[in-house]
Amino acid sequence: MVVNDFLVDHFPNVIDYRFTADVEQQFDDIAHGKTVWNKMIDSFYGGFHSTVEKSKDLDRSEVNQVRELGEDPKSGEKIYARHGKYGAYVQKGELIEGEEKPQYASLKHGQFMDTITLDEALELFKLPREVGTFEDKPMVAAVGRYGPYIRHDGKFVSLKKEQDPLTITEEEAIELIHEKREADANKYIKTFDEDDEVFVLNGRFGPYIKFGKKNVKIHKDKKHEELTNEECKELADKTPEKKGRGRRTAAKKK
């Protein structure tokens, strides 16, 4: 949406729906010998190139849109919706050097900076939110780079699509933690006390070895539950590194 707004502002003649129709008509004229093709291309590209050159000098901060939503009724601080590196978010307060930093909150799935309201933004500042306790440790609901989650005992559990970090209950959070623990337990077939970089895991296509960053297939004649640490390393050594694909790989070969 940010890129689209930028193009509409600075390249309106290209984004205009009529542009395609006009170009198609000119191509038809070229095909019927009514127009010389290089003159048609020159008439377009001359103006387009100068627009591109001008856009290079624009302040890129214009692209990072900012929308003022209003003021926090309690503190009087201004509330903004912004685009950031990891998506849209809301900000409470001003960023002033030497003063306390503003409060930030990520937008939830389905929310957009162009349509979010002040009331919806104020709700987001209620996160992170302590949901309750489990095993004498707090469970905290929040929204991060990859969506809403529960943090407990230094670990993170993603919420389900239908769950809201603002309303999820203590019981629901505990259930998520149990489900995550069960999934993790089923994921690990075998670990090795002497080596924390080698694991035998259950994967989507069956058991495999995780050796550092390398995934290693297990041959059918091997019983995965009986593999030793040495056998895992031997299989990993025999597995070639994955090669890059496409033009980037070709460039490296050159």
C-alpha cells in the first residue's frame, strides 16, 4: 500500500487506468504502420525518465506514511499510525532526544494504518498484558513481528487465528502451552547429551537429522530411533551442501 500510494503521487500518468488503454491503441497504430515505434517509445520514455530522476531526490521519509489519530484522553499524548520495517504500528507520544521514548504497539491481523481508529489504537497499548500465572510464572500476551503470542518462562507460544491477545483467558493460555509442549515432545525423536547441535526429528515428510543448519535425510535401511551421534555426523558429512538457484548462483560461478 505504501508503494502504491507513492506511485500514485509521483507517477500518476502511469498508474492511471487510461494509460494502458492509450498504450494499447498506440501499439495497434504501430502494428498497422500508422506510427513509428521508436517515436512512440521516445514520447513516453522522455517524460518518464525525467520523473524517475526527480523521484531519486525525494525525501524517502515521505514513503513512511504517518497518520495522526488523535490524543490519549488520559495523558494528552498524540497517537500516530505509522509504517515501519516490520509493518504498521501505532505510537503514543513524540520521539524527542533525551526524553522518554514513545510507547509502540503492533497492529493486529486485519488492521491497517489507513483505517485504524483512535479507540482501536488505544486498545493496542494495553499490550503486553498479563493473562495469569502457570507453574508460579506469569503468562504475558503480546503482539510481535510474527503475530500474537503468549510468553511464559522465557518461551513463546503463538496464538491461534481466532484468539485475541486482548481477550485470551488464563485457561486458554495454559492449554496453548500444553499443546506446544506436546508438539515439541513429539518433534524430538532423539537428542544427544554430548552434542547440542545434533537432533533426530520428526518432520513433515518423516524423520530426519538436524545437524547445525543442515537437514539430513535418513536412509530407509537405518532405524532412526537407534542412530548414534557418530552415525548422524557421518550421514551429515556425506550430505552435500545445498546449492543456490537461479541467476545468483550463476553469478557466483562466474
